[in-house]
Amino acid sequence: MAHAGNLDNELADRLVKDAPSDKDIPVVFDRIRKTTLYSELKEEATLKWQEEWERCNKAAVTKQFNPNVRDRIHRRITINPNFTALETSHGKTKTYLYRFKIMDNATCPSNMKDLTLDKILKNCRRHKEERDKIM
């Protein structure tokens, strides 16, 4: 025992040894800053959310945009109904409307190919400015 002979150190050693078995010792959280607790809870919640996100076999299109929950949380894109509809493949694109027989075709007027979400987001000249902002 390194503290042999020093009563204060021996008392400290005994308290440390007995602490785990003593259920009557109150746990005091007032010495931990609230911001620390919030940060730790947020981190734990984010990790659990990521685990569930990876386990889920739905939302394939949304996962292409947001494979990592932490990155999505920090992204500076305003979420609105139109964005959510596009991200979940429910946006009112020509392809979507054609699928439900609301439109006669799904072609893009600029180059006569199917106007898919992928084309709108990655290639469409009309949306270059918005795409550049996102990137």
C-alpha cells in the first residue's frame, strides 16, 4: 500500500475501496455543468439515431442524400415540405406525376429525357444556381 503510515491517505484509500458497495452515498450532479450534460445526451442520442438509421431498410433515396445523421444535423439546408417531398421521392417531378398518370409523359423539355429527381438535382441547367448553393 503506497499510502501506508499516512492516516489521511489510508482513509481516502478505504473510502475509495468501499464506495462502489455503499448504496447510501448520494450521487451529486450539481458539479457537472448543464452544457456538459446536454452535450453528452445529444451525442448519445445522435449515435442511437445513426444506429437506427443504418438498420432501417426504408428511405433509400433519403439515405443517398443523408447517409450520416451527424452531417444532416449540421447541414445548412432549410427543411420545408417541398424539399422533404423531393428527398423522399415524392416530389412533384414529371416522373412522379407520370407514374400516377397525372401527366402524359415524363420527358424534360430541354433534352427530351425522363425528368427524374436525379436529373433535376445533378444535371438540370435550370437548377444550377440552387445546386451550386447546396454544394
